Amino acid sequence: MVNSAGHALFASLTSVVLKNFIYWHIKHSRKLYWYSHKCLCYKESIMVATRYPPPWFSVAPMMDCTDNHYRTLARLISKHAWLYTEMIAAETIVFQKGDLDRFLAFGPEQHPIVLQIGGNDLDNLAKATQLANPYGYDEINFNCGCPSPRVAGKGCFGARLMLDPKFVAEAMSVIAANTNVPVSVKCRIGVDNRDSYNELCDFIYKVSSQSPTKHFIIHSRKALLNGISPKENRSIPPLKYEYYYALVRDFPHLRFTINGGINTIAEVNAAQTEGAYGVMVGRAAYSNSWNLLGHVDSAIYGAPPSGITRRQVLEKYQVYGDSVLGIYGPKPHIREVIKPVFGLFYSQPGFGLWKRKADAAFQYCKTIKSFFEETLVAFPDSVLDSPIVEAPQGFPDVFANSKSLLPPSYIVREEELLYAFREEGQSEYSH
Ligand SMILES: Cc1cc2nc3c(=O)[nH]c(=O)nc-3n(C[C@H](O)[C@H](O)[C@H](O)COP(=O)(O)O)c2cc1C
């Protein structure tokens, strides 16, 4: 009787000890895995950082704009600008069947290049990151800023995710655990009435303390999810650069890139003079690519002027264009390949005539070569053969006010600290 009771006690004690041992082993081997993984990531980040110039200047992700065609053309104008892809939903990547190249492949000259993904399903984000790895992107960016009803409304991701920093931290940990390159978040400064500086800081604090995210791109206006269009969401909410500069002040261990409403190289310089680490430009880098990207290498990276002309750029672009026309059946169509070329000629003499000729040529030209032969006669040689003129001097005072409007410093509230502390022990993905 005693014997069998002792036996039972011994058996249950052994099972507790064994369970604890197994738990300890799993926990520590996982920690060891994370530790070695973290070291690897760190080494890789250093490699990326030394292989390419810093992302002092980047071209924003833009749906239907920053595709392979635009990026190829952009790279012919600037060797150093960081180029972001359009946002690709994790599901789009995961559910492709043998057609991944169409979404993820890019020419080697496009480095440094960042893949932007969107989504709200951790498994799909993990799988999408794994599927993207062989393509060799230099950074993976997570979209927390898109206000489109399709994305932030029905899709429940993009800007809406700013309301759920815990999820964003998990998503970033999952993405980072599945890639060897650095990860970053692109977000707004708030959403609807959740738009105080403190709420923005809570978001940054939670995501950066609970995931390996050290780089945030701040589109310096909030997103309104009340049904206005994505276009209106890029102009109606006012820009608040002071929030950006306050983040730079309050989180000195993190990197912040400023974005929104920056249109000239003088404004890029001014933002950096005020203390911005990186500047991201969207619309102006697309619609006026020659005048903006043409100055990036010399004015931002200190490279000697390339002396390249529009005609030389177009000669190279034509070879690319003709090599890709129709590779996916009817796509890409000649119009899609020519679309980014408009930005080379913004407000130049002959632009109106060229557009009219282009409209006609789209109907019958079968190659980019013939398209250029038909249409480029609209421009005087001075437009086609002049190298990029020197960058305009002087600093506009767009950002000067930001410093006087800075909100009070962020003080991490007790509950945020507790949150970070509690989560550290719990999160499945915490490093
Ligand atoms: C046509 C268009 C498409 C965009 N698509 C995306 C996108 O896919 N992902 C994203 O994070 N932002 C997207 N944006 C927002 C830009 O990345 C950028 O944040 C915004 O345009 C503000 O910068 P800007 O004033 O320099 O244009 C898009 C903007 C435009 C104009």
C-alpha cells in the first residue's frame, strides 16, 4: 500500500521534473535559436549597410507606379536612391501558382530595393517573406499607412493596423524571423481621432520594444478612415512635420525617415539640415523624376555629376522596354512601359506636343524603339541632350516652424512599461 503510494508519488514527481526539464529545454533552445538568429540578422544588416549607401533618400512605394518599369528608369537616373516596390499583399504572394516572378522579380541594377508587403495574417506574412527571400530584396517594409477602403476597410490592414501595435509587433517579429535583411514599418502619424503625439509614441514604443523594428518611415499626416478617397487622404489631413522631429528627439536609438509633401531637392536638403535621417519622396519622384532623381546622387550622396542626358537614358530604357513588352501575353502593354517616361519631361518645351503624338503612337507602334522614333521629334535637342543642370541652391524654410511646434517630450507611461515587460515573457515571437 505504502509502497504503491510512494511509487505513485515518485512517478508524479518524476513527471513534474521531466515536464519542467522538457519545458526548460524547449524554452532555452528556442532562446538559443533566437539568439543565433539575431546575431545572423545583425551580421546581415551590417552587410546590407556596407554594401549600399544609407537610405538617406528613398522613392516611396506607390501602387501602379513604382513597378519594374519605373524602377528601371529611376535607376538609370539615380544610382543611389533606395527604391521601394508597390505594396504587395502577403496573400497575393502566397497564393501565386508558379507566377511569383511576375510580382517579385527585378533586375540586379535595381539594388538597393525594398519590398513592401501588406497583410494581417501572421502565417501568410511569414510565408510571403520566405517566398520573397530568394529574390534578394535589401529590406522588407510593412505597410501600416494605406487608408484605402479596400485595404484599411474590408482588408483590415494598412493604416488600420496603427490601432493594434501589439499585432504590428508580432507581424514584424514574424517577418524578421523569416528573413536575413533589415525590416521597417511605414506608417501615418495617427488614425481618425487617435491622433495625439502620445498615441503615435505608444505605437512606436510598443512596436520597437516588442520586435526587431528599428526603422520607421513616417508619412507625416494622419489617415482618415471615414470613407474619403486615398487621394484625398494624401492632401486633406494636414502635414505635421513637428511630430516627425519630435520622434527623432524622443527615440534617439531608432531611425526615422520623413515623408509627405516634399517636392524638391532643396526641400530634401532642408529636411536633413533640420535633423531628418532619411527623406522619402513619392509623387514628385514619379511625376518629375528627371528634376528630382537627377540631383540625388550629387546633392545627397556627394557623387560627381553623371553628365547623363535624357536621350542616353531613353536609349538604355528602350533596350529594357523592348525586352519586356508582351512577356505575359498581352502584358505589359506599350502604354505601361512608357508611363514612367512622362516624368522625364515634366514642364519641358515640347511636352504637350509629345503627349499628343504619344496618344496616336500607342495605337500602332509595336516596339518601344518605333515609339521613340515617332514621338521624340516633339522635343528640341536642347531638352534631349542637356545633362542635368546643377541643383538649385538655398533652403526653403518648410521645416523651420516644426521645431517651434514640437509637442512635449514623450514619457513612457507606467502601463506601457508594464505592457512591454509583460509581453517580453509571453510573446511567441519575441527575440
Ligand atoms: C499613386 C499612389 C500610390 C501609393 N501607393 C502606396 C503603397 O502601395 N504603399 C504605401 O505605403 N504608400 C503608398 N502611397 C503613399 C506614398 O508612399 C507616400 O506616402 C505619399 O504619396 C506621400 O508622399 P509624397 O507627398 O512625397 O507623395 C501611394 C501614393 C500614391 C500617390
